[in-house]
Amino acid sequence: MAEQTTLANLGQAMGLGSNPVAAAASTAPAKPKLDAKGRAYATGRRKDAIARVWVKRGKGKITVNGKTIETYFARPVLRMLVQQPANAVARLSEIDIDCTVVGGGLSGQAGAVRHGIARALCNFEPGLRPTLKKGAFLTRDSRAVERKKYGRAKARRRFQFSKR
């Protein structure tokens, strides 16, 4: 009997027990992280591309490096990829998104912008986090091109074998 009370006290001391302060902190809604202009900022990454994303209230306008999304990402698949996080939470027509993206190719840049939009939406409206997390929009896709090794034609490809 004495051991059980000791373990309970130990659990409370470590913050594992029924601590009312910790319980209140975990259930309290998170505050939006906005700057002075009412924008939420986040960074998205994919392959060698890095995107800086700002989200603010608006009418659904998306600009990438000062151009409209239709101009910058000409392929419909890339536009769909970029718009996925906002569509998943049904906020595409309520927010304006401004992005600057550098590095990599168009596919990597679209993935970086997608990751950045999802993270910025979490900062803008923390209640959207479970939906975005369930859709795997917050996970950074860490796949990248494998480096070339010496003595090889490419990363794994060998030079052509010659018998004579």
C-alpha cells in the first residue's frame, strides 16, 4: 500500500500524474502566430528547394515570386499540389498566400510551397493542425537525389564493361 502512494507521488513529481496545471495547459487553444501586418509565416522545404510563405486574410490570391500561380506553375499537377493544404481545410477562398521560393526544379519548388503553406496555416489558425497532420501535409519529404560516387558513371550506375 505504501509503495502505491509513493509511485503516485513520484508520477506527480515528474508531471505524469493528474496535474491540474498541466492538464489546463494542454487543453488551452494555441494562439495564432501573426506579425504586425496580420500574416502568418512559415518555411517549407523539398529536395533542394526552400519556400518562404506568408498567409493572410484575403480572397484566395496565390503569388509565387511575384507572379500568379498560373504563370509560375504552368502545369496543372503542380498547381493542384500547391493548393492541396488550403483545399483540405476549405480555406482557399478566404486567404491570400504570398511565396518566395529558391533552389531546385519546379517539382521540388511546388512541394516546398505546399509544405510551407501547410505550416503557415498551422501558425495562422492552430485549430487546423489535426486536419493538416492527418493529410500528411506537415511532414517534410526528406527524399533527395543521391550523390555521385567516384568510380561510377552516376550514383550507382557503373561504367560499361569491356571484355577486350
